[in-house]
Amino acid sequence: MDRNQIMKWLKAPAKMSNKYSLHAIYFCTGCGIIEVPPVITARWDAERFGVIPVATPRQANLFLITGYVSVKTLRAIIRTYEQMYEPKYTVGFGSCPINGGMYWDSYNTIKHLDKYIPIDGWIAGCMPRPEAIFIAVVHLWTLIDKEKANGYIRYRENYKSYRRNQELALGKLEWPPLYPINSSS
Amino acid sequence: MHESLKHELESMFKDILVIDTEDNQLTVFAQRSQISVILQFLKDKGFDHLTLVSAVDWIEEKKFELVYILTRYLEEANKDRDKEKTYLIVKTRISREKPQLETITGIFPNAEPYEREIHELFGISFEGHPRLTPLFLEREYKIPPFRKDFDTRKYVEDVFDTIPIVEEKDK
């Protein structure tokens, strides 16, 4: 353990533990998943940074969306995101979730993913190198330190708007709202 | 090597055009009513593997072109060529106004998902197909999206760009 950080550990042990053990679930929507096997295996070894892939969203707190998001996958992404426990962090990987990327005029892909679920950070590039994931993880650490990686709080607070956007894109959703939608928010 | 097959096809069927497009490739242009007969004939000849069914939108000629690609599945059947497989491409054109065609799932059962896909993306309906239900798409489209007159940019502007950005309260 870094001795400089001992005060942080004493102040907020839960936060620090979350920060240094990011359990990642990778949503393999597109070509970005090609970069993930070298990242989690011996070549780049994400466990140096405490990032480890897990099997189900129930065990994860880092959600990495790698690649373009079609309308059909958006449904699965929302369901996965809503199943994760808080605190949860979302990172969009590659240029396609940011603004559509090369699918900017496609008839069946979502262009801006942050209209539907909150995103804590983006990794730009087509494709980003595996090192970019680690840069993103380190950035995420600073964001967690400053309590700015607050996507899950924003989701709760603006759930009405997010739910409205999800319904605009997908039509009627077959699952009930995650949070109560009151008229005031 | 195709000469014998070419002659046989030309003698068996009227109104077809057989062209040697490449070394190991023969293209047959047929009328729409002949498609299932020709495919059955070729299947009996040993072309038992339907690789692909595809469609092309020739919007200026107001036609859809259906493309069926056949090959021999087993290597032993390709003995006459050393290594390369021979491909048989069967094409037919149907009118764009009333896009309808007989299904070939009776001859090649694996054509079913291809025909569903073409039905969904081009709006060509196949008579006698067991289930022409949606395959990939989630949304409703007025014009099937793979047709040439489908304006993707306009669709994106109308649908995805009109979804507002979530305005979050300042912290």
C-alpha cells in the first residue's frame, strides 16, 4: 500500500477498496472486444490495476462498453447496467458509443450512448490501444477520489429523463422503472 | 470445364443466359418462374450447398435482383478442379413494385434465414416461406432500410438526433 494514501484509507475505506478493485464487465458489442483479451491476460495484465473481469453484472462495478451500440444491444446494455450494484462506473470504449463513429448515419445504431445511460468516462479512438484502458482506469481513480465519477447518482436523480430517452429509442420497455418516477424531478 | 454444364443448362431451359464470369464461376441469368426448377436441377447435379442468398436493388431499372450462390460441399466433388471450388451464381430479376418470389426453402432448407433477412431489409416477400417474422431489426421502418431510396441520413436526423440530451442538474 502507498503510504501517502494512508489517510485516505482511514477516511473512506470503502471508497478506496472500490477504487482499487474494479470488477469489470465487458459488453462485447463490437470490434472493441478484440482489445480486451490482451488487456486481461498476461500481455498487459489488467490485474496490476485491480481490474478483473467477472461473469455477471451482479458482481461488477465497472461497465466497459466496447464498440458500436445497435438498437437491439441498447436494450441489453440498459438491463445490464440496471442490474449492477452501486457504486458503478461506466466507460465507453472507442468512438462509436461517443457519437456513432463510422456508424454516424446508420439506420440501426445508437449515436450518443450518454443519452440513454450515464457515462463516467470515454476512451476515444478507433480502436484505442490496450494502454488506453489503463489510462482510463487511472483517470477513473482520480475521478473517484474527487467523487466526480457519479454516474449512478446522476442516473438516480435524472431517471425520468433517461427513461424517457430509452423509451423514445426502444419503444415501450418491458421492465418496470428502476427508481420511482415522480413528476417533480 | 464448364462447357458441358453450360450446354446442358442451355438445352434444358429456355430464356436463360449462361456466362463464364471467371475461371471457377458460372453465372446463370434466369426468369423468376424458373428459379426453383433450375436450383433443383443444379442440386441434383451435385451443387448441394447453398452458400448465400442475396438481393440487389437496381433502383433505376426498377428491379430487385436475387442472387443465389451454389457450390459443391464435398471436396471429392471438386476433383475436376485441383483446389478451387466451382461456384454457380443464379440470378433473377423481379419487379420493384410488387416484390414477390417463390421460396426455395423446399429445395434448400438453409435458405430460410436468408429469405427472412431479405424480407426484413428489402421488403421482398417469399411465397410459401414458413415464418417471415422480423429477424434483426427492433424499430419499424416505412421503407425497408436496405432499399436504395431509404435515406439513412434523414432517418438518423428524424429519429436519433431528435432524442434530447439529458439535462442534468448542476452540482
